[in-house]
Amino acid sequence: MLALVRHGQTDWNAAGRLQGHTDVPLNSLGRQQALDAGTSLSAGRWDVLVSSPLGRAVETAQIIGSELGLELAETVPELLERDYRGIEGTILRGMDRPRIDELMNQAEPEADVADRGIAGLQAVLRTYPEQNIIAVAHGTILRLTLNVLHGTPRDYILNGETVELDPDVVLGYRADPDQLAAACP
């Protein structure tokens, strides 16, 4: 089993700011969301806990781990959030679609983000075969990765939300430029 968890809320999430690689810490609600995720995951049997190297993901993983009696096994650079480059910190709410599209052209391409997320999950699954794994990462990389793997678009993943994924789906994925382009227009 593979559980993907989005980190808890930060003040930038609450404000609607693009975070990307900017290392913004969890706020009090984010810590509670991490605790809630840990509580919900306690119904299962988990062997390994990994996360993105960004502090908000690491802290979320550590809170979850404290609920489950797991230590963070490693941080996985491929699970970093989408790099929004020069537009990190921008609030998109209230902008018209053409302006948003123009700004987003500066960010790491969505297909690259999804491909990186899948590669990171495949590496984790190969490192810890036959183990039940929790991977804590970020909203956009999780959403884009799931969109490619499931072939259906998902608009959003909530802070602290857990999505279970069949490891065979991840391991069986082979890079397909057409599938990436369709899932990440």
C-alpha cells in the first residue's frame, strides 16, 4: 500500500500564495491537519515514512510518524513541490485566466513535475519493496502525479488529505509523452 499525504496548511496556503520551493512552515491549523492525518492512518499498518525535503512536508511527516511510531526514513528530492520560480509568493485569486496562464508559463512545466513525482515514487517503492509506505509531499506535485497515473483530472488536494494508491500502478507506469501531455495540458 502507498499513501500520499499533502502537508498541512501554511500561512501562504491560507492566503492563496504560490509556495513552490519557498520553505514556509506549517501554521497551527497545518499541525492539526497533520495530527488528524496521522490519526486516520493509524487504522492501517505502515512500515516506512518518507517526505519531500521541504520543512512543511518534513514536519507533517514527523507529526504523522509520532502518531504511528515511525521515524522519517528519508527525504526524497523528487517529491519537491513544483518550482514556480519568479512567481512564488504570487496570489492568483482574482486574476483573469489569460493573466494566470501568462504567469504560469514561468513555472516548471506540469508534465515535468508529474514525471518527477512518478520517478520519485517509483524509486521509493523500489527501495522499500513489499512495504506499506506513507509519502508526504505537496498539493501540485501530488495532483499532477495522480492525474497522470489515474488518467483523470483532479483539480485540488486538500491540506492534510491522504490518497491511497496501488504501488503496482506506480511501478507499472512507463513514461508516455502523450499521456503526460493529456494529463498536464
